[in-house]
Amino acid sequence: MRITDARVIVTCPGRNFVTLKIITDEGLTGVGDATLNGRELAVAAYLSEHVLPALIGRDATRIEDTWQYLYKGAYWRRGPVTMAAISAVDTALWDILGKRAGLPVHQLLGGRSREGVTVYGHANAADVDALLVEVDRLLGEGYRAVRVQSGIPGLEKVYGVSDGAGYEPADSAVPTETVWSTEAYLDHLPGVVRRVREEFGPGPKLLHDVHHRLTPIEAARLGKSLEPYALTWLEDPVPAELQEGFRLIRRHTTTPIAVGEVFNTVFDSAQLIREQLIDYIRCSVVHAGGITHLRRIYDLAALHHVRTGAHGATDMSPVCMAASLQLGISVPNFGLQEHMPHTAETDAVFPHAYHYADGYLHPGDEPGLGIDIDEELAARHPYRAASLPVNRLADGTLHSW
Ligand code: CS2
Ligand code: MG
């Protein structure tokens, strides 16, 4: 089966998405997500200019060889743009393979290991009283796990807390600037989590996303202060370029740690996993080289007691979610899947089989990934420049956002 054509579709049904569609000589097509929030056009150009011309004529069933060809053949290996492009090709080829076999991709990966993919929802609010209402709403919708994010007194904007309908951090063409105070955050957050735990008891899985903003010793302090509330995970406590830095956190606290959403190859997390410095690996299909590479990361994690915690924000398309669920329903070391429901406008562009019910996402049993892109509808939503914010301390020092 030969690849005869491929096209990159950029659309913006409320936010930007980049989708690769691959067409074969047997009439089968496949889709892959190539969305990199704030850098969408970089990936679109990488695909159109440097990848697609080399795909035409290739055997569509040679998924591993194509992955190696695009990774090693690039010479300039790794990085978020390159790996998102490779992911899109890889994901689309798995989609095609499943369709050709008449099987859902999860069946090609070894089949179901669970009845559904347990998801966590987002409870975000400006203050803790409003946060309790949000947690209650999610628990009422059947979520067993809830990520809690709260405003911080004295800070105008805080990660994860929107000031209106919906939450989309890439809110302007030129990055908006936010001000951060680690002192105010560390003083306030433990009390927020305590209130949530007191209100809802030991049952719900509670998570919190630090979003890369602490030093290891600050993260150790926070982890220790949260131990009485038994978090399922503390996410991205510190920027993770220095993987051995997590040893310091581990020395001080038993609060479980999740990292990985900004990682794009196994090398970004290999030390963290091998030394069991983390408990959940959050890499995603779109950012970490597709199904082929992400399953390698997940397999390494499985050997070291590390579970999956796939990133699933709305700035990854439903195509990424569909692919993530194929892995999530089948891997032995599944942990949790993030679930930020897309808008109806987005879902209309990406008709899909997966669905939410009673705290689970179900991938369905459609051949391939069980999703497509409505190209005519996609064409009605032109790209809109949008960048992620930049974060500074009160004295102007640039800080992780
Ligand atoms: C966040 C993401 O969902 C999460 O865990 O860290 O929403 C992240 O802020 C966005 O993906 C950035 O584009
Ligand atoms: Mg996160």
C-alpha cells in the first residue's frame, strides 16, 4: 500500500489545530495531530516543506521504518517541532493500518486491558469557595479524579484559572505577561487543598499542577505540606531539564510526582523513570513522537513502577485524544488520562467515536483511531495567531509560565 498524497490542514474552531491527512493508493486515509500550542505554523511548515515530499511513494505499512527515517534522517534530532511532525505521520499511519485490518488500533497494540480509560477533570476557580463548587460539579458528572487549581491572593492571573468562559492560555498573538509570586503560592495552596479534602473526604483522587514554577527544595516543601491530603499527583513541580534535580524532592516527600507534557522523546525522561524519581509520565501522542515512540516511553515506565498520566488539554486536537485512548485502554501501566472536553465547535470539525461516560473515556471499536477531520468545515475556521503567556516575578525576572 503506497502513500500517494498527504496534506496539512490548519484550522481554528475556537483555537488552532494542525492535522495531517495521509492518502494511500488503496483509498484508505489516516489522520494525525500536529498541534503545538503557539507554534502551530512551525510544525505545519516542517511537515509541508521537509516531510511530505519524502513520504510520497513510501509503503504506508512500514510504520517503524518511516519513524526511524524521519527521526534519524532529519540529522537534527528531537525537539518539539520535529517530534510533533513525526507524531502526526506516525499517528496517521497507525490509523491507516487499523482501517486496513478492520480493527481499532488498540487491538493492534494488544487489545483492551480495562473497560474504560479513567479520566480526571479540571476544577479551576478564583477562590476556594468557588473551587468547591467546581469540584462538586465534576464529582456529580462522575469524575473519580479532579485536578484543583485556585487563584492566589495578590496575583492578578494564575495558571489554570480563567477569567471568563472556558480556558485557553494562548490568548494573544504576542505573549501576554503575567506576574508570579512563589511565596504567595506556597503560603496559600496547602490551605486550598486542605479545604477540598475536608469537604469531599478521602474518596476523590485529587491532583494539582504546579506548572514548572518551583525549585526542587520549594517543591519538596510543598510536597511535604500536602502529604496529609494524599494527592494522587503533584504535576510539573519544577522545570525538568535537570532530571537528577528530582532526587532532592524525593528525599523529602512521599507526595507522588507527575511530569512529561513538555517532553518529546524518551531521553527527556529516561533518568527520571529509571531512578523512579517520578510516579506518572505525562507525555502525549502529539508531542512525543506518536504512538510508536510513546509506547516505548510507556514500556520503559512499566519496568520502573511508573504509570501513565497522558496530557489531554484542549490545545491538543481530538485526533490526539483518539490516539491517546487507543494506548490508554491497552497499556498495562495505565494511570490517568487528562480530560478537558473540547468545544462543540471543535468536535464538529473532528467527528469521532470516543465518548465520556461515568468517569471514563471510551475509545470505541471503530477501525483505526475512530476519528476524521471534516475538511470543508475546517476550511471555514482560518488560523488565528496566538501565543502562550510569559511569566515574570514582581522584580521583572523571567520565570517559567
Ligand atoms: C496544562 C496544559 O493541562 C495541563 O496539565 O499543563 O494545559 C498546558 O498549560 C497547555 O497544554 C499549554 O499549551
Ligand atoms: Mg500540566
